[in-house]
Amino acid sequence: MSATPISVLEEYSSEKAVRRYSKGTAGYGINYLLDHEYGNIYSNALRNYVSAPIGKGIRLLEFGCGAGMNVLHCLRMFEREKVPVEAAYGTDFSERLILEASNEAACLPPELAQRLRFLVGRNEHLIGDLAEGLHVDQRELQNAFHLVIGVNTFRYCHRLGKGKECAQDIYSMLAPGGVCVSIDMNGKFPAFRSLLRDRLTKTPEERYLPKLKEYSAPFESVGFEILERRNFCWVPHSAGPALARTCRFLTPILNLLVPSFAMRCLVIARKRK
């Protein structure tokens, strides 16, 4: 954990972080997005972009998983869509969030829960930490995954100057034809509450938010084929029902007028065969 500032580790080990990154307490907005936007992105990526042979079932990894909202959503969604899953993993640098994610997994049907594991792992040392947690050689994780997802987490690699290292580990772990989906905060969006709050307590480097090209650059630099690169989403994760409805109503107008200022950056990248 030496590359991660202690203040950041403390922040993401707090009860506030647990509430923010757990499905039941995170807010109406993120639950809406999982059901109507993020989930559709994951399903589309698997069905239309993954070209690696599936075999007995997909192997899925969420890096920077927090309390596991996205990987848990994927498992439930893939079950509904009759997509077989061989194994799924979630990693996060916060032991506290990994513990909460493991508790959340208990809500899955037993046959799904037994295919899922959560482990402590840093984005900038992803393959090494995952191998250590699984007690396997790193070579066993090479070419092992069909789909890798990360939400609101890749920006921390930029802040550490480790974006290329994270992208390289993801590239190594994906099977040829496998896909990575990265969703993160857009540095061009002017009104994130967290950014305004952090002006009082954090340095510019600690609160820096990349823009779309910056998010995609590390993936391109290690050899990924970029399939999608766009800004999207006007619904805050923490929005209540009323704000979410307002943002949904305004979305077509905002997409027409200022699409590059949307809240999220989406990069979908595929490992070349």
C-alpha cells in the first residue's frame, strides 16, 4: 500500500465509504444507472465486443470494486440473460470495502456466490496483488479473463502516475479478444460535489480528474484496440428520485448542446488477437 497516501486509505476505509459504495445505501442514482445505463454497457460489451472463446463460461474481473456493486450487478444480469459465468473476482485496495463486498455477496444465490471472490488488490499492482491473494503464479492469470470492468477507479492511477501500469496488467490478464470497460469521472464536468469539497482539503494533484483522451491514452499505449471512447451520463450516483428524474429529462438536451461535458468518460478497449 506504500504508493497509496494514508489519507486516501483512511477515507476509503470509513463507514461513509461503505455507505457510498454499497448498493443498498449508495443512492437512487447509481441503482438507476446500473439498471439502465451501466448494465446495458456491460451486456453490450460482452455480446458484441468480446471475441475470445467463452468455453465453460465467462471469467469476469472488477478492479477498484469498492463494495462490489458492479460485479454483483453483472452476475445477476448475466444469470437473467442465461450467460454462463465460470468465475468472477473483485479487487480493491481497501480491506474494509472488500469485507463489505464479501458480505454483500452473501445475498447472491449460492450457486453464483461460490463463483465470486473479493480480494485486496491495488490498481497499480493488479496482476501481482491478485496472484498473491489467490496464491497462484502470475502466469496463471495471463490471458485468463473475458471481461474486465472498472468504475470510478482509473483516475487514481492517473494521480499516482501509474495509468500505463494498470492498463498493461489488464492487457496481460485479458484473453485475446477480451474487453475492458472503464467508466470514470469526466474532468470537463464543472460541478462534481466531491471536487468542490476537496478544494478545501486536498492538493490539485490529489483531486485531479482526467479527461476522455487521458483515460484512453494508457490503453492505447499498451496495444489495446479502442472500440468506444465517449462522454455520457447526466445522473449523479448520489441522486435521489426527484433529481434523477430531472437529469433524465434534461439528458437529450444536454447531449445535444454540450456532450463533451457529461459526467462520465467511457472507454471500451479490446485486446487484439
